[in-house]
Amino acid sequence: MIIRTRLAAGVCALLAALTAGLAFPAGAAAGEPTGQDAPKVDLVLDVSGSMRARDIDGQSRMAAAKQAFNEVLDATPEEVELGIRTLGADYPGDDRKTGCKDTAQLYPVGPLNRTEAKTAVATLTPTGWTPIGPALLKAAGDLDGGDGSKRIVLISDGEDTCAPLDPCEVAREIAAKGIGLTIDTLGLVPTAKLSRQLSCIAEATGGTYTSVEHQDELTDRVNQLVDRAADPVVTPVPTEGADRCAGAPTLKSGLYTDREEFGQQRFYRVDVRPGQELRASVSVAADRAVNPGYGVLMRAVTSKGREIVRGEAAGNGRTDVISTGLRYPKAESDDEDAPAEAVCLAVSHSFSAASGVKTTPGLPLELTVDVVDAPSQAGDVAAFGLGRGWWLLGVLILTGFLAGLVWGWLSRWRVAVWRTN
């Protein structure tokens, strides 16, 4: 029984490892950094009147933010171009229309002069409204241009007061532009409503949300996010899938981003030559409230619609991202001039919007395509994603069978000896 249990565990581990390799295929071209310009970070700080509250380590939220900013400015890597934008810092009145325009660039995004940046931060006084949506739009403009990484770090202690310009919708619009901009959010002593709003903003662009109640937590988290901006990144290329294979865009190896409506199917074309292998994966993000029960399906089909291979994943409950992938090897040909085969990737998902949630724009999807030289004996790679793992699975099965026979023989021999004695 022990041997059979271990064998079953080994087979399950093998299948899990091979399935993971299928769902997330490695891509040489897709995994190479593309940003050449300096990474850019725009720190967006809430300076509204509520920042006067004294509930962070015995000091005001504004004082904690200033101290954190000074330490972050000292630790900012030389290669990072950093700027600071404020919201609610200048208008103290009650006119909502004016208050919702109150956002300004305190320090321009560019090479950092630490003394000038600290001097600018020292002048801040909690003042007015909380126009998060308008501030995010302006911050996206601050980071416009260049192909390096771009990151907005939003720090706020209250939800937006300038709806109907919903900051979640603003974040989705920014993500839909495909400019590779990430928004990370930090909530100072947040309420449940603020946490939901800041989480929604971050999720729309693949960023993170962090709840902060102490000054050292704020310093450490902002430092982490600024340092992360300096890491090499791959910038997805915006594309637009077609509703049928015939009109699909032709993609090369790389990382792509698109939007897919609920109940829609998107097609993308990839040319695969004899002796090559297509490896593709797709991730669909739920950037808004969705109903339980969902799935994502990716199929490789011929230009005439015949399915070659598929990858699928499903779940039930709350999720942010669901992913799947596939591999398709094309056999070698004796004809050196054999043409490439047009393979269409058909992507669909079964997410459904919760009641009252907008269905447009569609959910963001990220598509990885990699065309590489196919392995030898490529014909079995597509079958269950095992590839050359078939021989290992066969060895495990044979070993388990023989071990079972030996164990059974030993058990019978021991019983016979016990009866004799």
C-alpha cells in the first residue's frame, strides 16, 4: 500500500509539473526586457483636509507622509526618474467644480534633485478635496513618452470626492491604452470603502494595493515600489483581435495586450513553419465585480476552423486572473521550401458581469506568443502536454507494477512462514 501510495503521488506530481509547463510556456523573445529609456515613477499624494488627522504613530497623516517621502527620496536609485504630484493641495473652498480640478505637479518627473524635491514636499499643508480620478489622468500624462517602465504610486486616506469621474474607470482607460503603466495604491488608515476603491484602481492596471497604518510601513512600501520600477520589464504590445480567423492580425513572438467583451471570441494568427513549435498562453483579468463560475479557453485552429489543440482553465469564486496555454509542434518537412502554416489562436472566456456592473470596456487579456525550433519527436508534444514525459510516465507505471508484484510475493511468503511457525 505504501509503495502504491508513493507511486500515485509521484505520478500526480509529474502531471502537475508538466501541466504547469504547459500553462505557462517559457518564451525567449517574450521574456526579454524591451524598455531602453529610464524608468519613471510619479508619486501621487493626497493632501486633502483629512490628512490632518493624527492617527499614525501619534502624528498627523501629513507629517507621516512627509517623513516617508524624505526617506524615499534619499533611497531612490539614480537611474529612476521620479516626480511628485499632489491632489487637494491648493483649493480650500467649498466649490466642488473648482475643488475637483485641484491637482498639480509638485516636482516634475525627471532626474532627481533630492534637495529640491524635499523642499517642495516640506511646503505641503492639508487643504481641500480628493480628486483621485483627475489626478490619475494628469499623472498618466506626466509619464507620457519613452519605452521604459512607468509606475504611478497613489497614496490617499480617503475615497474620491469627484464622481462621476470614477477613478476605477479612469484606471481602466489608462490600462486600455496599452502604454505599460502600472498603478500601485496605498491606503492610509483605510475604511472598507476606500480599500475597495483603491484595490479596484490597482487591479485595473496589474498593480498592488496596500493598507498602511504606520509611518515605517509607508516608507518601506513606497521604497519597494520605486525600486521595482528599476527592474527590467517587458512592455506588452497593444493589438486588436478579430471576430474570425480570416481577419485576424498576424503576431510574431512577443507579449501582447487586448480587451475582450463578455461572450466574445477573439482570433489571432501565428505563422508556424515546418520544424517549429508554437507556444502560447493567455491571461484574462477580472478588473471588476464578476459572478462566480468562470473559465478561459484557448484553441489553436487551422485557417478552415479545424481544432488542433486546446488549453483551458476554470474556477469558481473570487479571482483576479485566470490563465491557460497550449503547445503545437509542426513536423519537419522534406521540402525546404514548404510554406508556413497559418495557425489561428481563438481566445474566449466565460466571465459574466455582476448585477449593475458595466460590461464595457471588455476584460483585459495578455497574450504570450513564442515560436521556437520544435523538439525531436515533436508529434506527441501536443498530446496532454506531456511531450517526452511519456517515457518517464511509462517507467513509473512499470516500476509501480513490478514493485506491487514483489510486495505481494513478500506478503504471501511472510504469511506462509507465520502459519508454518
